[in-house]
Amino acid sequence: MPQRFLCDDYRDVGEQKCTRNHNLPDEGRAIKNERRLIVQIVNLPLTRVILANMPAEPQKTFYLETFGCQMNVHDSEKVIGTLISQGYRQVSTVEDAGLILYNTCSIRDKAEQKVFHRLADYKKLQAQGKKFGVLGCVAQQEGEKIFERAPHVSMVCGSASYRNLPQMLIQIEEGKRATGLDDRETDECFETEFTSRSNPHRGYITIIEGCDKFCAYCVVPFTRGKERSRASDSVLAEAHQMADLGYTEIQLLGQNVNSYKDPAGGSSVKKKTFAELLAAVAAVPGIKRVRFTTSHPRDFGRDIVQAIESVPTLCDHVHLPVQTGSTRVLDAMQRLYTREQYLERISWMKAAKREISITTDIIVGFPGETEAEFQETLSLLDEVEYDGIFGFKYSPRPNTPALKLEDPIPDAEKARRLAVLQEKQRSIQMRRNSSNLGKVFEVMVEGKNEARGQWIGRTSQNKVMNFKVPEGAIPTVGGYVSVVTTATFPNSLAGEMVI
Ligand code: SAM
Ligand code: SF4
């Protein structure tokens, strides 16, 4: 058997030589510990621990600001890990940074304008030798136009090209411009060598990238490219690595996680369905909670509910965006399901042996949405009784088919509908949360609110629990405790730790 080596983020790199000369497998534990230090300090004052691993002065520094969804947050973790591996140190202010990066989101509003305004604000810093890079969806959407409108920018890089960052960094250090925009069909984006997770207990794993569904309003298929799934054995390998590092909660990520199609090949490797992958990740020793987001109603099968019912480590929470309660508007949005089909999926969850908390996304003011159709969305809220919603005003996006639709709704009317929607949902949440009074939940401890003298945690159903502890007890952040609910609010629960 050839010797196997471990690289410095504890990925098994097979027969390649480790870049940091940690050549023996039994050095793995030490490498893991070193890696854990790096993992834990990201987004905190980084200087002390990172410096121990980095060359002496002078050090290259970067500042990274992230906008948007969990996918972007996780992409930033990959970017940070890659920069650290290239000898950069993360700093918390633009003033301290040599390289200023924006990881952008273009899902709603005039995201591109906001980015250009921000870049214009920082133009004066160019005279101090600082460099600028635009990453993520606005980078992919606007491409090299960014260099025209903001000539002080040196790097434009879409999310599928982050593995090319080391070469791109060399280019910009040499004073050249670097672009990474051509790779929206690659599946190599899953295999990022360095990931600096910002939370040492709970971490993300991307299982599917891009989207082929082309909903009429949505920019994602244009910015993140074709849908491609990551092989289940690669997902499981990362889950095992995370468990070895002490993570107990994993969140599987994708624009539509349940559209997952395992590309694993070969006669010896059985392809896993999404539900099977969920169960396999949940069975990794050391993992206590598995979440997944986002699910698409069209691909939501009963097997997902059955997996939640039978695997206790799968969290009892499903985020299933509906967008609207009107079948006519669903059709105009090209969602390819009806209100009734959506409600059928809800009924599977409501009938489950465990109580599953259900959340959703809703868009109000899609072109042509009538008052009666908006009322159908309100009646859907009553029918489903969601545990939480994310409500958005429809926002026209470049390249999308909905741009051509007539009958735009004035912004003031969209704002009114959103306010009505949120007010209705608030009373539903008040009612739903009050049914938890007196119940005991297992809570993952997230931290302490010193001002209030309360600890903060999260239930398996993804509800925030603020709780008091008995005199002398000090819960461990990242640990799990039992909490009895003593008060309920629309957006959170409050309770006392049970010993
Ligand atoms: N793939 C998921 C699905 O289809 O259910 C949603 C992912 S999308 C990144 C997150 C949410 O942003 C969507 O569910 C939708 O509610 C919202 N969204 C997307 N495009 C939008 C637009 N043009 N205007 C307003 N909201 C939008
Ligand atoms: Fe956008 Fe629709 Fe794809 Fe979701 S399914 S990411 S809303 S195109």
C-alpha cells in the first residue's frame, strides 16, 4: 500500500505530497488540532493564532464583507481559508487591509448598484496601494463591466472559480487584473482545499450547486450556473472530517438540496437519493444534528419526511418555499406546481410521527398579482400555519423572463402587501409558539447575552431559545442542554435549563 498523506486542513490528499511536510499519517491529530485553532478564530481577532502558523512580517492582509444567503456565507469560508493558506491574514477593517473583497449577492434589489456605490466610496483608498476584488453573484452577472465602471478593481470572480483564487492572487499581486468567470458548469467548486469555518460547532457542506429550474423572477440560474451535485462519498468524507474536528451540527446546502442527483459512478458505489444521503450524514459518529436548506416543492418526496421520522439526528425542520398561494401566479412564476400539490407535501409533514416545523419564502407583488391572488397567499398562511416566513417584495432582475411581463405593481402597493403578510404571520407565530409552553427541548447552546444574563440556544426545530440557568451552572457553548419553555414570543421562546 502506498503511504497516504494529510494536508494541513486535514483532508486526505492520497498519494500527493503534503505542502507543509506533515508526511506521516500519525501526525494527523496534531494537524487536526492546529487546523481547529485556525477554524475557531476566523471572524474574531485573528492575529494571535494565525501568526503562529504564518511567515514573519510583512504580512498580506485582507478584509472580506459578505452579502446574501448561507451559500454565500459558506463560499466566503472557502475564500477565507484559501487566502489564509496563501499567507494572508484577515483583518476586521478596510483601513487595516491591503486587499478589500466583497462577496456579493444579486438575488433582489439593485445589488449591483449598491456594490458600485461601495466601490466608488473606496476609490480614494487606491492611492494607499490597496487592491479591490468583487466576488460572487454580482461579479458573475456584471463580469468585466465591473472593470469599466470601477477601474480600481483588480479582481472579478464568480463562485464557481474560487479554486483558482491562488493563481488569481498571484496575478493581482503582480499588478495585473484577474478574472474568474468561465466555470459555471464545473463541479470542482465542491472540492475546495481550504475552508475556514466561522463556527467551531456547526458547519455547512455544499451538496448541490447552481439551478436548472429558471423560475421567471430568479437570477440564480444565470449567476450560479447549471445544476450539479456533489458525489455522496465526497459529502460523507467532509462530514467525517468535520465530526473528527468536533463539529456536531451539519447543514447541507444548495439552491435546491432535494433536487440532488448523486453522480457517484462505478459498480461498487451505490448512488444515494437525497433522503439516503440525509440519513447517511446523520449516521456519522459524533454528528448530533443535520439540517438542510433549501428544498424545492417540485422535488420534495415523501421519503424525506420518512427519513426525518426515522432518524432522530435529522432536525425536525423543513424550509419549503411556496412563493405564492395562487396557482395562477405559480404558473406565471414557472414554479411548475399548483397550490394543491404544495399543500399535499405539507400534509405529509403534518402527518409525520415527529412534529416538523415548516418555514417558507413568499414573494408579494409579482407582475399581475391581483388583490384576490394576494388574498390566496394570506389564506395559505392560515391553512399551513408556518413556523416562520421570509417575505420579499418582487424585485425585477436582469436576464429573467419576468422582466418582460406587463402590469408591474407599484412599490408602495408591494410594501403594503408585505406589511399585511408579515402582520398576519406574526399572529400565527405567536399562536404556534405558545403551544410550546411547558415543553422541554434539547437546545444547542450558541452563546450568552451578558446584558440580559440569559443564554441563547436553538432547538432542533430551529427556534431560538433564550434561557436562564440554575445558580452555579455554566453551559458550554456548542454543547446541548435541556430547557423547559416558560414564555413564548412570535420569534423566539424563553425558558429555564433543566438539570
Ligand atoms: N431555490 C429556492 C426555491 O426555489 O425555493 C429558493 C432560493 S432563492 C436564492 C431564495 C428566495 O429569494 C426565493 O425563495 C424567493 O422567495 C426570493 N427571490 C428570488 N428572486 C427574487 C426576486 N426577483 N424578487 C424577490 N424575491 C426573490
Ligand atoms: Fe431561483 Fe427557482 Fe432556482 Fe430557486 S428554483 S434558485 S427560485 S430559479
